[in-house]
Amino acid sequence: MKIKTTIRIMGLSLAISCAGAFPALADTVYVNASSLNLRSGPSTETQILDVIPRGAKLERESSADGWSVVTVNGTKGYVSSEYLTMKAPAASEPQTPAESPYVDRTWEVSLDPDYRYASFAKITGGKAVYYHNGSAKRNGKVVCVNAGHGTKGGGSVKTLCHPDGSAKVTGGTTAAGATTAAAVSSGMTFADGTAESKVTLALAKILRDKLLAAGYDVLMIREGSDVQLDNIARTVIANNNADCHIALHWDSTERDKGAFYMSVPSNKNYRAMEPVASYWKSHHALGDSLIAGLKNAGVKIFSSGSMEMDLTQTSYSTIPSVDIELGDKTSPHTDAALEKIGNGLLDGVNRFFGF
Ligand SMILES: [Zn+2]
């Protein structure tokens, strides 16, 4: 219940909202969700003031009707009480490594704050999973498989597009000229209603198993519906733990146009900016290999197989790294389609490393 009073003083009209239904209550609570929105009022219609990470400790002032009043970094606001617990939860949704006959051990990989560019990441609480190949086929190469999207709250946090703070040189999810972009966007929805993040995860698992069987070590960025790692954190973890980085996506067009990779824009300033200057040719070599593999597997390819795009991933990559779009909203994503794509990507990785 909210009591609204309007007071008129010397022609000045003041609307006073009295949160009479929020009795004082002083207790310590924790965020038990991937992330929690701090809002300007006790409703999901109100403005988001901040995004609070999982496990954050909050001093609650009052609560009523499913909403609690808390102060975060000096800002007082409302959070949904449903996602608060009295006991501190685990730091992030745990990623359970898959059982594999080719793996002798697995471990979690966090964002080390000493990694180059680590300080540019904003969502860093999650952990990637490293699969160490223990089979006789082990070839010593590490492939980072990055299931695109799947970071709850990532769309409302902004990170710098380029490490030098310069503006984006092409459009895309974020327009050209912007210096910041969503830390991780939520991704598109297929024409049949399936979320892109679900399909990228399904393909990531298929590709992981194919790579392991072929002798590769695999670094999986995401193994569940949510990992609290933004695009910069994912990229920096890949830079320091893998030999190449493949981010899996589907595009937001609706004409089943085929697969392509996001190539480095032929823009003088962008190609002169580090680390792009040192690595853009290796990104293209990886992208071209993957497209050749997909083509060989019978996957439909869009145009020449690439499209120039200024991406956060590329802007922070210090290993061969691509965002590959495996189709779009109307492309098939059945088990059989993903299996075919997985075979094509494995073929592409083998081509890239010369196996
Ligand atoms: Zn995507």
C-alpha cells in the first residue's frame, strides 16, 4: 500500500510518496540470483539503478509486499525479496564438467586480475571450465569454446568497446561511434521461439566433445544457462588459457542466409590499434579455416563467408579469435543441424592447426 499526498505550498505542488507499508527492519541478506536489479521503486516497471552481483551482502532497512529497501554503493533502492537469502550463496552458478573418456582432469578458470585487459571487464564472478585431454591422441592445442550470450544482467552493464577508449568503427548490436557497449547482450530469439543462448550452448557441448575426441584440450566459457563473465572477461580468460577462441552465435536476420565469421574491419585506425594490429591476420586465418570446414561439411555459407564487424571480442583478443555466426533466426538448429555444424567446426580447427 502506498499513500500519496499532494501538498500545495505557495503555488508549488509537491507529490510525496510515503512508503508506509515498509516497516523498519534491520538485517543482513545476500543476493541469491545470478544478478539482481536495484530499482527506483517497488515494481519491475521502475528504473534499474544498479545491478547487484550474486552473493553480494546487503543491509536491509525494510521490506514489504515482496520488495526490500537496501543501499548499494550509496544508492538507496528496491530489490525483489524473492532473490534474497539469510545465508551467503555460492559465488556463481556452478559449472559441472561433463564426464568424458578423453579427459583426465578438469579445473575452473577465473579471471585473474593480473591478466592484460582484465580491469576492463565488469562482470567477472563466473568461472570457465578447463578440460585437460588425457588420451593418447592429446595434441597439446587448447581451443576455447565460447557459447555466445548467457550472462544474466549483462545487457544493463556497459564496457569499453576498445581498450584505448576510441569509438566503434562499424554498426552492429551497438552503433558506430559508441565508445561503450553492453557487457554481454542477451542474444536473439529464433523464429520458433528458442533463445539463441540455448542453441549456442547446445552446439558448444557438441563441439567440446568432438574436440576432446580429436585430442584437443578445451576451455569451456559457459556450461550452464548463466555464467557471470562478460565479453571482455571471456576474451581475457581465453587469451591466457587457450590457443584460439571461437565464440558461437546465430545472426538476427530472418532469411537463413548461411554461416559467416565477423572479420576485422578494413579501417586504418582500427587495424593500427593494439592488440588488433598484432592479431587481426590470425583472426582471419582462423575464420577462413572454420568457413572452409563448415563448407566441407555441407553447411550453407553466406556470401564470401565473412562480414566486417567491430566487436569487443576482437578488440581485446591476443590469440586467434573469431565470432562465428552459424546461421540466423530462420536457420535449422535441430540436433542433426548442430551435429553437421560441429563436424564442420572441428574440420575447420584441424585445418587451422594443420592437423
Ligand atoms: Zn549472438
